[in-house]
Amino acid sequence: MRTSETGEKLSVNDVRIVGRLGAKVSTKCLPSGDEITVFSIVIDRPSREVRGSTQIDTIACITTKAQLAGRLHGWEPGRWIEAEGVLRRRFWRAGGGLGSAMEVDVRRMKSV
């Protein structure tokens, strides 16, 4: 837990993921006009956590940073990467209702 200089408790939202770049990297234009790059990172589950046939987790990620987007579009699926960012819940209108998803908003990334 983090605390401020006055001893007040502070919330923390830090995410670090190391895994393989998923098969699809795409760019979406949001209704606001902003562009996001959408991708996934595939994480192998430790053998002690494998139940049934699910041996991986696929983590939904986005970035709004043009430099990271350019790098992602140049990388082949399966490349090992390390990403750092924050967990976000994104909302959108879908068929008369409201849709949402949890995803990692990636701020820094490198090939490992």
C-alpha cells in the first residue's frame, strides 16, 4: 500500500505484463475521434494453475500512443514483450445498450 507524505492511504493502479504478442493488432477510431490501437498479450499459466484445457490467459490491451502503435504494427505475433500500464474499464454504446470491457491501457512497452 502506498501512502502520501501526510500518511493518507493512496490507491494504486499499476500493471506489468510479460508474455507473447497476440495474433491481431488493429486500430479503432472512437466516436470522440481518438484512435486506439487494440492488441492482446498471451500469458502462459503456471502448470499448478492449469485446470482443464485452459493453459493460457489472453489479456486485452490498448494504447493511444502513436510510437507504441507503430512498434506493435511492425512486430510479428508471438514476439515476447513486456508492457506496463494501468487497468481501465472502457464503455461504449452497443445496440441500444451499454457495453464495457476491462483492458490494460499500455503506457510503456519493450521487446524482451
